[in-house]
Amino acid sequence: MKISFCSERICYFCHKQPHNTKTLTAKPTQNIDQTNHSVKRKISAKYVISMLALLFVVSLLTILNHYGLVSINDTLLILFRWSFLAVLFGYAFQKRSLTTWILISMIAGAEFGHDFQSIALNLNLISQIFLRLIKTIIAPLLFATIVVGIAGHSNLKQVGRMGWKSLLYFEIVSTIALFIGLIAINISKAGMGVEIPKNLAHPDLATVPALKGSEIILHVFPENIAKAIYEGQVLQVVIFSILFGIAVALLKDKFKKPMIVFTEALSETMFKFTSVIMYFAPFAVFAAIAFSIGQMGLEIFVNLIKLLATLYVSLIVFLVGVLLPIALLFRIPIRKFITAISEPVTIAFATTSSESALPVAMERMEEFGVPRKIVAFVMPTGYSFNLDGTTLYLSLATIFIAQIGGIHLSFEKQLLIVFTLMLTSKGVAGVPRASLVILLATASSFGLPIWPIYIILGIDELMDMARTSVNVIGNCLATVVIARWENEFNPDGNKSIPQN
């Protein structure tokens, strides 16, 4: 898909190239599951029924033995459970989906950690390899996405008031989302109550000196970008990237164009790099869950369920308490809007990638009555600056990591985390589970333990579906809000609206 920036207006899906047009290629969706969708095979109903029947038998025998109603040999129960897992692995082979492999690896890891505790305690190395690979992505990915987001949309003069209105709206709404996540996790305390064994080492937990007063402000600005990358100072990398993006935006076209092409290519490369590393995710999830269960027992799943419930409740509160009032305030027809966004939201939920729904969302918003020039500017910009679901999740997950690690964060420290996430969460909507990179970077910057991320990764797919759907809903609503703000929204159809 290509988005054309014309001298008179912004347009997309054009059949003819306007004069004096600079074309920027939008990021293609890097969705492994979506790529594999075309090769997924149909799984016979008999296989699914057999799998469910075996699950029922295994669950019934385990419950009866647990409550002493029937005495069953432990070895026989283990054989039954692993027989069911073998059937699950067969299902994954037929499904050919990374998501399926991650979920099944989580179940298998829990069983392995429970049955073979002594071996499971040695599997932490695999998870550490995976997260080290993820760490290599952080700096180049942030740099590239921020520079492209700023320099690629540097022609805000062409769209007049629409530019600052969009950015103002994005920042206000995404900041509210951050605070909702922060409040929700402090209320639910989903990470509290985990007993961490004394022998659980934290080789990745760096000692972070306490900063006070002017040191906090000074620490935000880099003195050496290479040093900032080496030390994992994400906020310093972000500040450098923002200034670099502004500098690129101010260049003459003959110098600016090569820099945008380079940073966009770097961004695409790092997204693809993330996708390649994610193929290793099932092994990392298996090892991480097995290690965690071996160390802390099955009780850790209670905290994961609390985290999942906290996220879903928070997103519902955000939709009902923030986006719905905004829609009512700007007199947007709710039923028609829900009908218009149903298809792109369903695609986003199924693929866990916001950008997989971008073309359909743009078409539906134009059909809904938003002028093409507004759709083509606000929607792509929102994919860099307006990730409501992702930002809410990141604030929630960061505090969860601190809670599960037994680290108390002061209110000031939590506000600083929110400020950091306001900057670092931009531009990562195109890749499923790319928020893992930002979460890892934030935890490292604030001296939080990394090992709880291993555990979160096991249910990340279930959380990603919800937060990605909210991302799409938020961007669609933003497009209509800006159109109404510009007095160009026509809910009866945009055919009568001039496109000049």
C-alpha cells in the first residue's frame, strides 16, 4: 500500500499519481500468523472431538485423584497428561500457527516444570537467549520508527490545523490510557503475593542509582548516543531520535528523502528481525514457564489470570469511560460507527496486528463519511502516535513486573515510567508482540527484574488480541473526531463532500 503526499491534499488508493508527489511506502504487516493463514489446513472434527474427550478424561482422573475419591498411580497420571500434550502437539503441527505453538508451549512448559522440577530449573538459559535477542532490537527499532514518524509526516503545513489537532488528541487520549492502566494495576495488585525463592538469581537486574531533583531532568538527555544504547537508557535514545527526526524534517528534499528511505528501510528490517526471533518464542515460553513453575509452583498462574482480567477490565473501562464519551461529545452516530469498525476490529483481533486492518479501516472510515484527505492523514499518523490499547497495557504490565519482583515503586517513579512510555510506545503497532520490546526496554531502564517478562510472554497473545483491537477502535474514532472538528464529517456518506 502506498500513501501519496500531494501538493494540494493527501490522497490514497489513487489510480493516477499527482504532480509533485512524494510517495512514502506504509509499513507492510509483519504478521507471522497472517502470513501462515493461507497454508493453514482444516483440522478434522473427529480429531478435535478426540482431543476434547481425552482432555475430559485426564481432567476427571486428576480431580478424582486430588480429592482422594479414586487412588491413581502418579506415573499413570503423568502418562495420561503427556498423552494429551502429544495430541495437542499434533494439533499444532496441523494448525501451523505461531500463536497456537506459543499457547501449547505454555501448557507443556507448566506440565514439564511440575513433573520434572530438577530438569526445569536448568532451562532458564533458553529464555535468557531469547530475551537477549529481543534486547538487540530496542535501540534501532525505536530510532527508526520515531524518525520515520516525525520526518515522514513533516509536511503538516499542507494539512493546516489538522496536524496539531491530531497530535493534541492523540497525546491526551493515550496519556489517559496510560493512567487508567496505572490505576488499574495498583488497585488489583495482580503481581502481589508471589513468594520468590531465595535461590532465584537476577543476573539481569542492574543496580540503578537513585536520582534526585535536577539529576532526573539531566538524565533524560544523552551525552553520548553509543553510551545510551550500551547502558539501555531508552529515554535518552528516544530524545536523540526525536531531535534527529526533527533535524531530518528540516532538511531540503534532496537530503531528506534518502534519510527517510534509510530509516524506513531500517524500521522494516527491525520489524522483520522481530518476526524472525518470534519463531524462537515457543521454545522460550516452554523454558520460561517450566523454570517458573519449577521455582514457584502452579500458583503463579493465579497472578497471570489476575493480570489478564485486569487488562480486559481496564480496556473496557477505557472504551466506555473515555472513547464513548468522546464519541457522544462529537455527536458521532454510535451504531453506525460500530457497524463501520466491526470488520477491521475483527481482523485486528484475529491477527493481533493493528496494521493488518489498516487498508480496510481506511476504506470503512471513508464510507462512514470521513473525507479521504483526513482519513489518509489521521489514520497512518495514529498508527505511530495513537496506540491506546498498547499504552494502557504497557503501564499496567510494567507495574506488574515490579509487583511480582517485590519492588515498591513510589508515585514519582510511576509517573516517570508513564512519561517514558508516552515516548517509547510510539510506532510499534505494525508487529504482533512488538510491545514486548518496549516492555523489556522500560524494565531495564528502571532497574526492574526481567524474569517476570518470561511469564507474561506465555499469555501475551491473549492480551495482544484485546489491546490491538482497542488500537484500531481508537484510531478509527480519532479519524472521525478530527473530521467533525474540521466540520467535514458527513455521516450520510461523503460523496457530496469535495475532495480538494
